[in-house]
Amino acid sequence: MALYRYVAVDPAGKRIRGIQDAANPVALELKLKRGGLDLISARPTKTSQRTLGRKVRRQELITFFFHLESLTRAGVPLLESLADLRDTMNEPALRQIIAHMIESVEGGQRLSQAMAPYPRVFEPVHVSLVRAGEQSGQLPEVFRHITDSLKWHDELAAQSRQAMTYPIAVLLVIIGVFLFLTVYLVPQLAGFMQNIGQTIPVQTRLLMAVSEAVVGYWYLTAGLAAVAAAAIWGGSRTLPGLQDQIDRLKLKLWVVGPILHKIILARFANTFAMMYASGIPILECIAAARDIAGNQGVAASLEQVGRRIEEGKSLTQSFAEVGIFPPLVLRMLHVGEATGALDKALLNVSYFYDRDVHESVKRIQTLIGPVLTIALGALLGWIMLSVLMPVYDVLSRTTF
């Protein structure tokens, strides 16, 4: 089965462009004829597993599920909805995936089954939610939940990027200034000091030593950094214990760790609430949320929660024993479990962490600017003092 990019005309004479899968051009013409279209031209597209396995931007997924919700809620059949999306999506990889999904649905599979072969595009939680929607007959509601969740994740990611943009920019400026001074200015100062025979102060000798190390051994420093990064990257993928330790360390990093922890827990609570509200059992909700946690430490804690629930303990007690939620959140879970409104309680947890993350990002942005400015000032002050003091001593002796 190949994928063709075609040009056809409808009964009104309007040209239609799109992508359609077919065994050959003759089969493509017959398919379009059944849809009321006359084929003008067609050419096969280059489709590969690498293209189909490529990740799709979150904005494209938001558009995909939003349009699916709108079309299915309006009563448009699923196959027609997918065909419309295939012809209108901007992302080529997603259009090809939709075309393959149409083929699977036409072959008798459900939408959730057609989504399952593309885990890099549709997360397991999305597949589980769509399966629950198919079983309950509430696909439009499920599509709305997924759309809202993706939008929420997108906003959370934007907040995280916003928090990191300014510090990274200032750090790059600091590194750039340091490299310029040590590579260009300090070597000239060293030559000047040697020519005048002046006694070199301690801070100036230290600066010159740093400059010589940067200029003379930059390749060694860069090589060691590259080897260390490659070793950590390779070890994290081949040694599960190392990845677990790295993920736990991330949660303990100063400033960044607590915010990352809150983001992970907010994502967990939002996913759990969405799945539970769709009628998915608690253990399956925890398993899906564990798989998308993005942190081995948190995933291990959620796995312990699942085991405790299987042993017969309550949800609140299980979360309290692993210690990943603060007392206030545990109280919300207890109320939700007692009243039967666990999904609302989890949404409150998600809202609590979402607001906390937003406020923490604001506080960091307020504090980190002055801190980095002081660091930049201290670096420049040390370099300028080391450079200007010998020059000032020479000028003073010459004057007097």
C-alpha cells in the first residue's frame, strides 16, 4: 500500500488536492471515484518508518484533537473526519500517519488501535483515553479532554522556557565576556608586564594562569567535557540505576529541582484526573501516569503506589507512604476519595501545582536577574582590578 499525492476535480469542477493511500494509481482512481472525485494526476510520496516515527509538534496535536472533537460532535463520521484532517494538516509526518490510520480504520480497526503503532506521536495515555471513549460512546468528550490537557502542557512548557531563557542569556553573556578577556586582553597584559619588569600582583598572576590554561588547553577542556557528557548520556541509557540517580539528583538541584518536581506532579495529577473522569480504572491511570512522568524517581514512587493499592490500601494512604505529595494535597485526595469526586480533587491538585509553578517561576525571574548581574559585575571587577592595578602602579612610579 503506497501513499499518493493527487490532484482531482469534484462534480462542481473545483480542483481538490490531497493525500490518499492506495495499492496503485488505478486503485487510487477507483477510490476517488467512489468519493465523487475524478483523478487528474497523482504521484507517490516518499514514506519511511523514520518519518512516521518522528515526533510531532504539540501544536499540531492540539489542532488534530480539536478538529476531531468539533467534527465528531457535529455528527461527521470518523473516517470522513480523518480524511478532512489528512488533507488540511500542515505537518507532513502527521498527514502520513493520519493516512495510515485511515487505512487501519477502513480495515476494521478502532481509532485507538490505529493510534497505538505511533507512540512517539500519540502517548499511551491518549490511546487509553480514546479506547475508553470508544467503549463509553463519549469520543467528543475524550477529544476535548485531550485537547485541554495538551494546551495545559503547552502552557506549562512555555512557563518553563520563559523561566530559563533569561538566566541562560545572561550566562552566555558572562561566558562570552570571560572568554574575550582571557583570550584577547589578558595575553596582551602579560606581554606588557614582562616588558616593563614590574612585580605582578597575586590576582593578576592568577588571571594570567587562567588565561594560559584557556588558550593553551582549550581542546583538552572541550574534549573532557564532551567525553563526560557522552559517558553520562550513554550510561543513562544502558544503566537503569544511573538514570534513576540522575533523575533523583534533578529534583534536588537548587532552585530548579523543586520547580521540576512541581511540574511533574502537576502533569501527573492532570493526567490522572483526565483518565479517571473518562472511566479508566485507578491502577491503569497510575500506570499510564507513571509512564509519562519523565523522571525515574517519580515513576518508581508511583509504581510503589500501585503496589500498595493492589495490596488493599486506600489511594490517600498509598500516596502518603511514598511521600511524593505534601500534606495539603493528601488532604485534597482524602476528601475526593471520601466523596467519590476523585477527579475533581485531582484537578484541584493540578491547579494547586500549576499556580505554585507559575508563582515560583515569577519569583525566580525576579531574584535571578540581580544574582546574575552581581556575578557578572564580580567577574568583570576581578578582571579589571587584575588588569588595571599593575598599570596603575607603573603610572604612579613613572609620575613620581
